[in-house]
Amino acid sequence: MRKSFILTVLAGAALLSACNRPVPVAQDGTDLWLAASRPYSEVLASVQADIDPALPAEAFHIYDADGQRHVAAGSEAGLRYGVYALQRAEALGQAGPGMDLQEQPFYDLRLLNHWDNLDDTVERGYAGESMWEWTSPAIPEARIRQYGELCASVGLNGAVLNNVNSNPLILDAEHIARVAKIADILREYGIKTYLSIKWTSPIALNGLKSGDPLDPKVRKWWKDKAAEIYAAIPDFGGFLVKANSEGQAGPQDYGRTHADGANMLGEAVAPYGGIVMWRAFVYSPTSPDRANQAVEEFLPLDGKFADNVIVQIKNGPVDFQPREPFSPLFGKLKDTKMMMEFQVTQEYLGFSNHLAYLGTMWEECLKSDTYRDGPGTPVSKTINAIAGVANTGRDPNLCGYVFAQANWYAFGRLAWNPELCAEQIADEWIRQTFLKPEGMSDKAFTAKFVEPVLDIMMNSREAVVNYEMPVGLHHLFGGTHYGPAPWDRLGRPDWTPAYYHKADSAGIGFDRTREGSDNVDQYNEPLASTFNDLATCPENLILWFHHLPWDYRLSSGRTVWEEICLHYDTGIYQVETFRRTWAGLKPYVAPALWEEANKKLEIQQHDAEWWRDANVGYFQRINGLPLPSDVRPLDTPIDSLIYRQVQSDRLGMPIHDENNRPVILAPRFRRPM
Ligand code: GCV
């Protein structure tokens, strides 16, 4: 009797706990961060929506009055942003009675730049082929609508459809007609369409003899082309230009300046209200320091650009590295409109294989003080507009990895308000993307799922810095920009890691002090002296600005060599921790999403080990020093890694074997170290 009573109680308890066990909601990541929201049309139908001309055009005000929820806005665009803000607030549980939220965007121009080619490949794209499907007869309307909605939901209002390494054919009649169809769809979501142009288009398309921006025939060609585009797309946004950079032609080929070129295009689109975004990503192979060149070329042109020209500048002075200081141009140009260029696609942070939340990186940059107008002049306030190189493609989830979607979301949110903090944005994203399991309270979901995921995301970028290139090291990549190649020193010097790390038996690092390339003096004081002085230079940038002996002691008391080894080891440890955390989250996540991240985190760990083995092993060959006793031994001897690269597929994605380890190819020929 007693025994059967105990059994009954135990069975009851088991049943109860089974009932209380959270049941993950099936989802596959194709709804991105709109997964947890009511449809836009439903939210719109539930409010009293009014245009209030007293409000700025893109501003909105959500409030409750007369027993009704209102959304007032300065224009249709503002109304759309207001309804999306309400949709987000609902999903986040912040839309209770008495809600009162007024916002307007910080920048007027908030764009994505797509590096999509007309053959449907995507430069540095890791989510499949071009989402615009240039080579198909039909326009992929459903995908474009989904994209439009996602962009509008975070306040983005412009898209440059094609690669800055542009194909002149984008401006032929056939492509203009196709772009017009895409623009017609995007317009419904408040997104203006822009195009990247090739400087030599008049030559390629119509056989002009020159591309000289002061040549009347060239000027007329661009004016006529602008008229043709605006006839098809009346609200066309304008042009994005990569000129005199990485083999692309430009006005300098005709003895003219960037300002001459940009202003000529500016004049062509000005009658229609168009703009020109002129990139400052320029560097020649002969200069002693690539990091100096944008300031050298653009500072003398300050104040010479037309009103509708804006100079688009990458966040760092080299090229989207896992950590760079901000580009000194942001603190130097005073009479030129500037636009930030962030890279949402993870060209240097593990493609769509690594979990690397970039909100923290962008926050670091936007909040950096340039001292341009005295203390308290952060980058966010010296720029007038913002662009991000998109990470979208034809993959069903649009980004190639659920965690890569977070970077698109974060970019949009920071473009709307650069004063938001990365942690809040990540928290919002998690709650909107991952559906709360049935039978789980908000409180339990926050504690058991949201907080651990937030912890992974907030540490993820620093983990990449640690296992790829810590303490200010940079550009240690092989040609694919995925894996390590510190040994590479053949070819154009500023495309090789050896140019950047300058490691020899005595030390490592790029001397950008006053004794070296004097890059430090491109920053305003007190930053210039802070970076120049070893005692004050931030240690996470120390080898960016200083060449140091291997045995130089950092603030930890460890030598440079010991710190390098420790950081690589820590990076791996961090990814191991992410994996453990994610393993414990299985009960709360839809199997498809859990499996995806589980596999990718394993890849990330193996890649991190490869990075550590290649770099530490290579530097050890150079300095002959033993590993510090408190780091783990290397897994793979350097002899099996040196001169080798990962195998890539047709679209440039690295190949991993059945154990999720990178497939490293044997060298085709032997090269000198
Ligand atoms: C679009 C880096 C990338 C190139 C890119 C270039 C740019 O060099 O590796 O793929 O080209 O930047 O931003 O123009």
C-alpha cells in the first residue's frame, strides 16, 4: 500500500515536470527578427494613425489618448517607422497602456550597400548568390518585399543595389529598366534606390575617348545618363563611387582630383535632388603606411566638394579589421560631409560561419572621441550619414546564419540612433528572433535563454579579436580573408600580412608613432600623444601603433610574446565556453536553429584553433621563444600549416570536413619566409 502510494506520487511528479518542461516553438530563421511580432498591417489597423505636419518628416509619436492608441508622424515615412516601433515594443513587452514614445532618426541617410555583381556572385557575400537575381528573367518580388519590410522595420531608407567594383552594364537601358522595377517595390517600404557606377562607363558603354571629369563630352554623357535614370526612377537616390582604388579607374587617371570627379557627378544628379557618395577607401602600393593615405588624399580637398557630395569613409583606416582605431579622417574633415561605412558582412570576422556580434565594434567606433571640435566630439557626431555593406543573399534565412542576422538588425538600429548601446540592441534582437517556448514564463525565458545568449553575443567580437589578431595586430589574413597567413610576404606589400605585423627576431608591430609613419599625428590631440606614448596607448591597439621587442612588458607584467600567446588561447577558451552555453540551451530553441548554431560554433572553435596554431607557431619560428607555461600546447605543428590555405567553394565559402574542421590545402609551391 505504502509502496504504491510512493510510486503514484513519483509518477505524478514526473508527469508534472514533463508538463512544465518548455516546448520549443518550431521555427527556421526565415522570419528573422520579425518572428515574434504581429504583422505590420495588423498593428497599423489597431491604431489611430495621423500625419502631423508639426513633426519632422521621419519623426513619430506613439501615445494613448481617449481610450485609443495613436501614432502621429510627420509623413508617411514617419508613420511607417512609428508602426514598426510599436510592433517592436509589443514584441518586447513594452507597449502597455500609457505608452508614450517619440523618436526621429539621427541621420537622414541610412543605407545598405550591396556588393552584388551582375553575374549574381556577391563580393564578400556569405549568404548565397545575389538576392536581386540579376540573371533571372523575373524580379524576385517576394524576397525584395521581405527585405523592404526588414529594412523599414529598423529604419533603413536606402539601398545601393550593386557592387562598388561596378560593372558598367548596370547603366545600360536593360539594367536601368530592371532597377526601376526593383525601385518600385522598395519605394513601398520607404527605401530609395542607388547604384554604384564605374568611372569608365562613358568609355565602355558609348565609346568616349576619355573619362576626364573636366571634358565637356564626359560631363554631358553623365548628365544625359542621369536624365535617363531619373526618367525611369524619379526618386533615384544617386551614385556610390569607388574611384582610383584597387585598380578601379578615376579622375586621377586624367590628372584631376577626387573633388573634380565627385562634383562632376554631383552636377549631373543635382537637378533631380540626387547625391554622390564618394568613397575614401584609397591607397597606393608605394606608400609606407596604408593607414595614412586617406587623410593624405582627402584633407587637402576639405571644403572643395559640392553640397550634394558626401565622402564615405570605412570605420577604420585600413579595412574592416576585427579591431582598428577609428579612421582619422572623421576627426580631420571639417567642411566636407562625411558618411560612415561599416561592414555588416563578416569579411574579416569568420564570414557567416563565426558568431561575431558587431554591435559592440560599431558602438566602440561611433562613441570614440575625435576631439575635432574639442572634447566630446564622437565619431557619431562628425558624420552626417551612415552606410553598411550588406550581408544578405539568396539563402532562405537571407544572411547565412541566424546570428549574422543580428548584425543587419544592429546596423539598422544604430543607423537610426547611434547612441543606443550594443547590449540593448542584442537583447531586443534575441527576444524578437527566438520564440519563447510554450509553457515558459517571460522571467524564466529571460534568465534561462536571453541572458546566456546575450552573454555569448556581447563577448563574441572580442573572442574573434583574441583568436585572430590580438593586441593591435591586424590583417594577418590569407587571400580569402577567412584564415591565417602571417607568413605571406609575396606580391603587393600592403596586401600581405608581413607588411602589417613586421615581425622579426627582435620584435613585432607597426611603428605608427612619430618615430615611424607618424600616423598618430593624423589624430587630434590629446589622442595623437596618447597613441604615440607607449605608457598611454591602449593595449588593445598597442601593436597597431608600436613596434615592440618580444620581451617588452605590458601592464599585466607579461611580455608582448606572452600576451600574444595568452590572447590566442583565451579566444579558443571563449568559443569553447560559447559552445558549452549553447549546448545547455537546447531545450529552449527550435531544433533547426539549435543545430545550425551548434554546428557553426564547432566550426568556429576549430577555426580558432587553426588561427592560434598558425600565428603562434609562425611567430615562434621567428622569435624562437617557448610557449608560456600557462597556455595550452599547439595542436598542429606549423610545418603542416605554413603556406597553406583553406579550400573554398565556388562562392568563396570555406569548406569544412565531416568533423567541421577546415580543409587546409597543401601549398602549390614553396615560398621563402
Ligand atoms: C569591394 C577590400 C575587400 C574588397 C572590397 C574593397 C572595397 O579590399 O577585400 O573585396 O571590394 O575592400 O571596399 O572596395
